[in-house]
Amino acid sequence: EFSPDSKRVAYVAMKNRRMMAVVDGKESDDHQIVSETAFSSDSQRFVYISLDGKMGAVVLDGKPLKSYDRVTSVRFSGDGKHLMFLAVDQRK
């Protein structure tokens, strides 16, 4: 996908049966599954959801946030300054 300003590009690739996000030619860490990729409205930030084992995580600018039992619907706010997603954490 292209960033909103069309200056950046990102896609999901597979290598050795593992998936990764590739942003501007730079490969992310590999994961079982990579989904829901998105650029922020100012094209500066990139986010995706990763799945490894039974845990999912939001990966923002190449850095994983907290792991959850389930995570989905990742979105940036209209101004690109905030991130929201739906997550389930059943750990005690």
C-alpha cells in the first residue's frame, strides 16, 4: 500500500514460511501472520498486527506494543497522532 502522500510504500512478504511487513524496502521482524497494515494520515507512522503462537500484538513503527490474546481493528486517528485498536487480554 502507498502512504497518503504517496512517498512511501509498504507490503506484506513471506520468507521461509514466515510473514513480515516491508516498509520503504526495510523488512520487519518475521511473524506467523502479519495483517491490518496502515500508514498514519501524515505518512510518518506505520502500524500492523502480528500473530505469533497464540498471542497477537500491535507493531507501531517496528516496535511491538503489549501482547494480547486477540487484537484487531487497528486505526490511527484522523490527525495521525493517536492509535486505537480492540484487544482481549485474558491473562490474570
